[in-house]
Amino acid sequence: IARFKSLPQLVAEPTDARSNSFVGTHEYLAPEIIKGEGHGAAVDWWTFGIFLYELLYGKTPFKGATNEETIANVVLQSLKFPDNPNVSFQAKDLIRGLLVKEPENRLGTEKGAAEIKRHAFFEGLNWALIRCAIPPELPDFYDYGVPNHEGKSNYLDCKAVGEHLEFELF
């Protein structure tokens, strides 16, 4: 054990490392990636903001008719929230902080996840016990591989539609 005490402590975030490469879906790309300015960990907080927006509204905020239009929207359009569904101020404020176009001003850039966890949206959430928490709703169990009483498999049906897959769940 004594030999490990001399090892430097690994700090995963925040990091000042920069990259000029990327892999991603157009709708989730941060402005600094699109502009080719190099990017750091702030792009992950942007993506988290897009993900939250999509979870709450069922669509991404900058989606265009084409990939090129989507990319232009990410860089040029301001963030807008639809009237429906009704989403809390705290949720909108969190998303607004995550989707700041300038990475140096984006929520999470300065202190990483600790900064996000302190946001009012997560008030009352005990992060230390999150893995032990019981979710407010549990989906019904569905065994996808066992044939049903009619002899049909319960595997999801899916088909290619352009660049996307459509899934038949029912």
C-alpha cells in the first residue's frame, strides 16, 4: 500500500485539454466543434443540455430540415423553449446554462459536475445515495426474447428509414 501513496492524484475534471477532432450527431454538436475552434470538456455539458431538452420536449432545440441547416442553427439561432409541454423554471434555467454558446461561460465549465449538481433543478436530490434511490416510476418488465403464447417472438421489429431506424414497440 505504501508504494501507491506516492502516485499523483488523478483529477478527471475540469480539464484544460483541448481537441480538434470529434464524433457526433449534428443535433448534439457544440458550437465550438462546428466552428473548428478546438474544444474541451465543455462540449459534454452542451450535449447534456441538448439531451435534457430532448427528454423534456421530445425534440432537439436546433434541428433543421437538413444537417447543414441544423449546424447553422446551432451556431446562429438563439435557444427557444416551446410553450408546451409546461416545463419548470428550474429545468429551463439548467438547460439555458448548459446551452450557452460560449464554452467559457457554459454551466459546468468551471467546476465540472459539482457545478451542475448544485443547480436548483437538483435541489433535494441526495447525490451520495442516488444509486440507492427508488425511481418514481418503474416500467413494466418486458422479456424481448421469449416467444409469447401465440408463438411469436417479442423481439422489437425495426426497419431502416433513410439514415434512421424505426422501431415497432407494440
